[in-house]
Amino acid sequence: MGSYELDHLISLEIGGSPTAVANLWPEKGEHNDKDPVENAAKRAVCSGQMTLADVQEKIATNWVALGHELGVTGIPAS
């Protein structure tokens, strides 16, 4: 478990619970590919590009696809 850290499935900046067990997941490694997607998701909500509910659902079910939809580079292909 030393190479994993707990991360929030739905990030705090888009309304994810900081303590709900269902919102925590083990993430491998120190570099977090999901962070730029979380930041882009927050910008999309704040700019009105996407609704909060849509962003929360998409990041929880397939954050990689959301990242590609939002134009985030440097994340996995699928």
C-alpha cells in the first residue's frame, strides 16, 4: 500500500464529500493524472459550460473520458 494514496472520486472542489467512504479510492503513485481533469471540471462548472451534476456523474464514472471531453492533455488514452 506504500505506493498508493487515498483520493476523492468526486473532488472536493466540485462538491465531493471529504469523509464519505464511497467517495474515497486508492490511487497509485505520486503523480496524479486526475488532478488536471478535476481542475478542468471545476472551470467547466464555474463557467457554465457543464452543470455540477453532469461533472460529478462523469468524473465518478469515467474521469478519463471527461478529461478528453474537456480537452485535458497528458492523461491516459482510455
